[in-house]
Amino acid sequence: MLSIPGGSPRTPDVQVGPVDLAARVDEALAVQALAFGLSDDEIEVRRHIVLRHLLLRGSRALGATTVTGRLVGFVYGLPNDRAHWWSTVVEPYLRTTGSEGWLLDSFVITELHVHPEFQARGIGRALITAITDSAGEPRSILSAIDIESPARRLYRTLGYTDLARQVHFPSAPKPYAVMGAPLPLRRAAGADN
């Protein structure tokens, strides 16, 4: 367990460690809805996706919880499988940039979200570095909305670079960027997300 000190009673100390995400999926999706702006319909769709992902080989999750047990952040991921939906969508974009090799032997960060009241304290950094530190793959890939954002800045400080931009997922209103980084992730001073 990693402890992140709080700054006030509204933002108490946080512990980062293993979490039974299937048991806490509704709490996790409430965090994601606040951090990502999801509608109730989107939450219900994602609930089924998360639960299905957690059954896949090598899937693992970490959570960030307060001392009272409140879930304020989470990450989950798994070794990439080129037959999975995400890979089939991003592969043509990666092929165009000559980056399709990143789909081989990579650990995919499927979701990473921190409650807005707890962002900019290093929780996102702690979650993503802890989960990738336990990965057996030599690299990590992820997708993020293709805008300049605190999340994309965080990923860059960790060594992620753009592999493809303007990636369009079916039913997603905004384009994404696919990013990749060698493991272990770069360590940097300062707290983000």
C-alpha cells in the first residue's frame, strides 16, 4: 500500500493498493462519471464492459481509498490481446503511423480515473505507476481523449508518447490519441492527477 497525504479534511489521506473492482464497480463508475462526464446510460454500458474485462486473463485493478474506505480513484488494465475490440479499432491507425508493433507484448491501461476533488495530488501517477510496475510486458499503451488535458500531460511526464492521433471509436463523440511508453514508466517529481 502506498500512502498519499491529504491536504485538508475535504481531501484526507489516500491509500493506493489492490481493489476488488468487480465488487466496487458502481463506486468506480461514479468516480469515472464525475471525472469523465458520463451520462447514466453510458455508466450502465460501461458497467458491463468493466465486469467483462475483469474476467479476462491477466486483468488487474488498483484503487485509491480514503481511510474511511471511500473509493476516490482506480485503474485497471490487462495484457493486450490483438483480438480484443480495442486493439481491432486502434490497429489501422497504428499501422498508418508505423506503430502497430506496440500492440504486441503490451500492457493496456484500460481505465484510469480520479475523483475531481482528489486530482492534482499524485494519485493518478501513483495508480498508473503501481499497476505498470507489476506488469510483465516491456511496454504500456493506452488511449485518451485527443485534447491537451491534465491526463495527457501526466502521461507524457511518465514517458508516454503519441502513437496515433484522431482515433475514432464507434459511438465516441470525440477522437482519441493512442499513447505508448516503455516500462518501467519514467519517474518525475511533482504531483499530477
